[in-house]
Amino acid sequence: MMWSKLREYVALHERDDAGACGVGGEVWPAASALCEWLGNHSAEVCGSRILELGSGTGACGLYAAALGAASVQLTDGGPVKLISLARANILRNRHLFRAGSSVEARRLRWEEHSPLPRDADLIIASDVWYRHADGAANAALARTLRELLDQPPKPRAIVAHEHRSREAPFDATLPRWDVDDELLEAFAAAAREHGLRLEGLWSRRPRCHVRGSFRSWDADVSVVEVVRDPDAADG
């Protein structure tokens, strides 16, 4: 319900600003999956301090704010125009936020070792593992997540991912959520180098929808938690 209100507004700015904001100026299927997870865990979100990495339009962080988060920080390393878009979305949706909450947007580039926001209870991200990311980008994100997870009060990190690189047919049954995805495997390797691992929370394989002679498929998405690996050496 609240997601549909936010999506209606954000979609307007996707059409207006996507060119200037790059891929971050659009709302992708993984963001919807993350919002679904947030909605299913609204008791955990309400009253929490939320940090969104790679926030783009800010849709997921805004949804968390609408669920009653005490504070939300939207962060992205994209163009300045993208941060302006997120701030505009904050202003347009502030009537959905609980009284006294704080919602703000700022630029954060993982590879620049910028000072990280403190005191987050929950870190969220969607579509931060993608084809344009190289080894350095994955390492920078893994390092950032490790530093954030080491901070008190020991937050959780929840990431939604769309499996775009899978070669398996949409209707194929897979043995595990994390197979046949080179992008996911590349980040998982970087995560291991930083003493982290990925734990699947839920996945949704594409489902076919038929309307007359038209056929469409849902996105292939997973929601995972990034956690410290207890078997890894401290680094």
C-alpha cells in the first residue's frame, strides 16, 4: 500500500531524470523485493535507524521511513543530480513519515574511504552487485559492509539482488538460491576476503503471467543477509 504510493511518485522522476542520474534514477525489481522484506519485518524496522547504500531514488529507504523508522540515511556514490533526486523524493513523501523521524540523503563513495555513518541498526541495499562492478568496486563495498557491521550496535545488513546473469531457463528448478550467477559469485568472493559471507533469506524464481496472447515473467530475485563469517580470520 505505502509502496504503491512511493512507487507512483518515484516513477515520475524516473521518466524525468533517469538520463542525468544514470541507472540509479530508476527503480529496479530488486528494490521491490527489498521493500517486500521490509514490510514483512515492519516490527524490526519501526523505531530503527536505517542506512541505505546505493540508494538511487531512495525508494527503499523511504519505504522504511513510512514503516516508522526513527531515522533513515540515503547514501549513493552516483551523480550529484541523483542525490538531488533523492532529496526531492524525501520532501514529496515526508507526509508518510512518523512524527520526529529524520530522513536525509548524502553522497557516499565506498572506494574513497569516506567517514561512514554511525549507529545504524539496519543496513539495506538493492542491486549493488551488477555487471558494471569490477573487482575493486566489489572489494570497496565488502570493506564498507565489514566496517559497518563491526560498529556498535552490530547492525544487520540486508541486500536484495536480481539474478540477471543466470543462464538457466526461467522455469528451471535450481538446487540453491546462489547458483549460476557470476555477479553474485564475484561479490561473494570479495566478501570472503573481508571475513563476510552471504546467507539467503528468500528467493523468488520468475513466474509466468499470461494475458491472452501476451506472456510476461517476474524478475528472478533473492534477498540475502551479509554477515560476519565466524570461521574467517579477523582482518
